[in-house]
Amino acid sequence: MKNMRPKYMNKIAITLLSVFLLTSCSEWLTLEPENDLIKDEYWKSKGDVQATLAGAYNAMASNVSYMLLWGELRGDMLEMTLKTPLEQQRIMTNIITNNSTMVSWSGFYRIINYVNNVIENAPKVKEIDPSYTQNEYDQMMAEAYFIRSLAYFYLVRVFRDVPFVEKPSESDGQDYYVTKSDEMTILDRLIGDLESVKGGLPESYSTLAFTKGRATKGALNALLADIYLLRGSVKKGNGQNGDIDFKAAVSACQIVRSQPYSLVSQSNWFTLFYPGNSSESIYELQFSKDLGQTNSILSRFSSELNFELAASSGMDSYYSGNVGDIRALGSTYYPSVSGLNEIWKYTGLATTTSSSANRRAKDKNDNNFIIYRLADVYLLEAEARLLTNPNDEVARQLIQDVKNRASVTAADWNLDLNEVLMERSRELAYEGKRWFDLLRYARRSAEGKQMVIDILLASVGASERPFFESKYKDINSYYFPIHIDELNLNPNLVQNPFYSF
């Protein structure tokens, strides 16, 4: 595997982003992960551990496009534009091949390799650096396990069975031809890792950007709840009892709700996305144009720039019946001059009544990307509660709280799992959640699977429907193939079942 014997790791120059460091934002460091030539020169102080951890955060931020697109392209809330890249078109129409850049996992294993270096070497540094306190060590190790668990959680949801690598790349001669581990083994491991280190993280840091952009007690428990909910859903879909996992997800969500987070007010809903780092934010990837930290989110969605993807033309129907829903027209989406719905969450500065008013400048390409926020956790908890008690009144109140914040009066609704899914689609549209929500429902029950099949078939012509309907009945088709380059470089990898022909 190219990413598991990474020759490029012999020497990597990393900008130590101010968000991720406890030191000056102007510092630069040449980071050289261990190999036979330099291991005696590195890992001498806690600063080396801190710098490598910063590299992991930086590597995660560089994968923001994958996090967003993997969670949205296969859902039902995007439309193509005249500028949609061919590879994204193919994903959206479920014509997925193993040579697409969209099925590359190398960026996530780069994150994992940084973290594995921390996990491997931080204990050695603690033995030789007397200034490295136990609290600092525990915190950095907990951050490392959080980052690694989040990276693997993306991989499991996208590829299902993947190689679980625990050792860092130490030399080009090392054998890193790792075989795949099955999804349940990995989910078990992630839960075990997170449970073992969750006491090491603080509730907050010295700055707002650190508190929102680094692992905290709240962020770890949000991730833990998400993983428990998926594991329980897979168990339930396999005919097992997932109640222990669903109850554990509820407990993790309760811990998050005990932390100093709060839903922003209805009038301030758009501040979630601009300027970001709101009271509701739990963990979001940080970017700042002033510090040279940018991404492609604005360019991808702006009708004035690349405009590669648009919001569904049917977005009005998601919010129909909700009186004065702040998330609807003018906030989540707004029609562009071309008539296609622009994803306003990422192209605006505030709620708008015009495609030109309150628009982000063309060069303001530093959108933060939210991975977890409180409304998301409310709805995860409601889902987990309803899976063990369909009449759970706390679940009702959590859903109602999200609805009340969003609108003057919500449309009539029923307390059930379908309503949770619909509320997640309204609240979390284009935040990289939709496909993963559908996948979780499909893995849990036959009804959920049929719902996903119907969504996938909506983009298929009548003449091709029988072929694709047969394809979608195979749950393996919901996962990506392993990229051809990885298969060529690692003889121990086996292609994912649906693509083995």
C-alpha cells in the first residue's frame, strides 16, 4: 500500500498552524517521522510530540473535501451543475470505479501515520523529558486516539473493511503490507480506545479556536456516541441485539449535553457557519485566510466560482409546513442567477433575500467545517433512545428543541425514527452527514435498506432501473472499492466484494 510505505514521509515540511499549537503561529518545523537515519535526532522532547500531533490535525484539515463529499454525493440532496467534475458525477449516479480519485484513502492513512508516530513515541519521550507532565502526556495521547478513531470511522463507513494499522512508518524497508480487518473488529477497537482515554481530555482550552478545533471531552463523546450508534445498528441488522450500544450512545450524548454547549438562538442560526465556532459547535476543522489556511469549499459551491454542486431543486419540500423555518430559503440554500439552488451555508455571510446580498467575497475561501455540533448530538441521542423505547419522552423533547429553535411553529410530526432522519436532513444538510445517516438506517433494518434503495433509484432512468435495483439490493454496493493503486502496491489486499470481478 502506497500510504503504508510512504516514501514521502522521509521528510515533510509542516506549517504549525496556530489553531493546533500552543506556540507562536509563525513557527515552522521540519518534521521527520522516524526512519533509520533520523530516529536518534527526533523524539527528544514533548515539543516533538506536540509538533507531530499538529501535523495530524493539519492532515485532517487537508482532507475536508473527502469528509464533505463522501457524506453527501451519494445522498439525495445534491444536484449536478454544468461544472460538476466527471468523477463526482459518477459517484452521484453510482457508477463507481476503482481508479477514481474519489475512492482514494491515502489521505486518511497519512493522518493515521502521524498519530501512530505519537502513540508509539510519546511514552519514550516522557521517560527522557522531565518537563513532560503526566497530564500533558495523557491529554496528547487522548488527542491522538481521538484523531485516529475519527479517521478510521470515516474509512469504515466508506469502505467497510479496511487495514487497521497501529505502527508508524519507520523506514522504507519495513513490511507494511497490511491485510484488511472487518468493520466490527475496527468499531470494537475504536470504542475501546476512546473509552480508555476519555478521562485525559479537557472541556476547553485557552482559546476559542483551540476549544473548537482540538479534541475535547465533548468532541470525544460525540464521536463515541456516533460509533456506538453505528455498531448497534449493524448488530441489529445482523439479527443481534444492539440495545447495549444504543444505551451507551445515549450515555455519551448525555455527557456532551452536560458540557458548556448551547443551541444558538433562532436569529443567530447562520452564525454556525459564519463566523463559526459558535456556542453550539463541538468540533470543527479550523481555517483562516489570514494564516494561509484555506480550502475548496467556497469555490466548490459558489455560483460565482466553480459551482460544482448545487442544492436539490426540491429543498423547499424538506421544510414545508414549518412556519418561518430559519434553515430554509435564504439560509441553507438560495437560488442563483442560473436558477440552481446555491448551498448558502458555505457561500453566505448571513441569511439573505438576494443572491448578491450577504455573499462571501470570492477570495474568502476559509470556511470552517463542522464535524459535530449540539443539534447533531440531540438527534443522535433521540435516534438511540427510540431504538430501545419508541415512546421515549426525552427523545420527543430533544427533537422538539431542535424544531423550536428552527421555526415559529413546526409542522405536525410523529415521534418515530423516520422523523429523526427527516429532521437531520433539514438541520444538517450539506454538513457531510446525509449518506452516513442513510447507511446507518440501511444497515439496521429491511425498511431502512428499502428507503435507501428508493433514494438511489431516484437518479436512475426508467430503462436502467431494473439493473440498478438489483445492484442496490446488495449491501456491499453501498461501499467504495479499494483504489487500483492500493491493490497493485499491496498484494495482501483483497478488493471489496461488490467490485471483485
